[in-house]
Amino acid sequence: MRLAENVLDYITTHDMIVMRRCNNWMAPRWIRLWMICATRGGDGWLWYAILSGVLLFGGEDRFRAAGAAFLAGAVGIWVFLVLKKAANRPRPCAISGHAWATLLPPDRFSFPSGHTMTAFAVTTPLMAYYPDLSLGLTFCAVSIAGSRIMMGMHFLSDVVAGGLLGALLGYLSMAVI
């Protein structure tokens, strides 16, 4: 029990350090634009566009790839909604002001990052079916994850947990489809 408390204290302490650094950093304009675009892309429209492209041009595996990505993303949304309510962790933007980010969060809960979970849930099966797209898909998923921290929406541990859970869901969806 004491080990778990120590680990949780360590994570919380380092989450707060990263949060304060990000919240106080006046990032260059190009980074701010990149982070805003990444966060907005993670709102869902990017994944719908990519899945539409897969269905139109994805070859003979297109239905299996799109089905696995869609299933992982849909289950991921359900999982993160349940976990957010159970964890009841406030967002960094509710704890401390931010130097430049003004976007409002979609809800008041921080753990885990739903944007990150969805990003990795969708990209994991797509990378397995289309390895040539791995670099671009990884760039999108990592950009979305980083944007959630940079914009004060999530702690580092929220994003790491979201990414790991999303990737797991992506792998599991391929076993089901």
C-alpha cells in the first residue's frame, strides 16, 4: 500500500512540475498554431477523414483496417468516459492559469486523455495494416498527445495512460475483426 502511495505521489509531483513549465511557457507562434491544430484534429474530424480515405483507397484490407480502427476508437470513447468519471481528476487548466492557451476543455475531468486514447486506438490498427503510413500516423497521434499537455488540458500521466490504453485497444480490435 505504501509503495502505491509513493508511486502516486511521485507521478503527481512530476505532473505538477511539467504542468507549471508548460503553463508558464510562452511558446513561439508556430508551436502554438501546431498545438491548436493538433488538438482540433483530435476532436474527431481527422480520424473520420483518414478512415474515409482508407475506405476509398485502402485496397483489399480496407474494411478490416477501418473496422478495427473504428471499433478501437468507439470502445476507447466509452472507456475514457467511464475512467474519467471514476478518477474524478481535475484538469491542469482548472488548477492553474495558462500563458497562452484559451480553449475550453470538453469536460472537467483529466484522467485519462480521451484525445490521446482515441488517437492511439485508431492509429495502431491502421499502422498494422498500412505500415507505409506509420510515420504520418505516429506524427498525428504524438502531436495530439503533446498538444493536450501543452494546452493545459491534461497532465503528462493522463496522456501516457491514454496512449497506452489506446494502443492496447487498437491491438485488441485487430484480434476481434
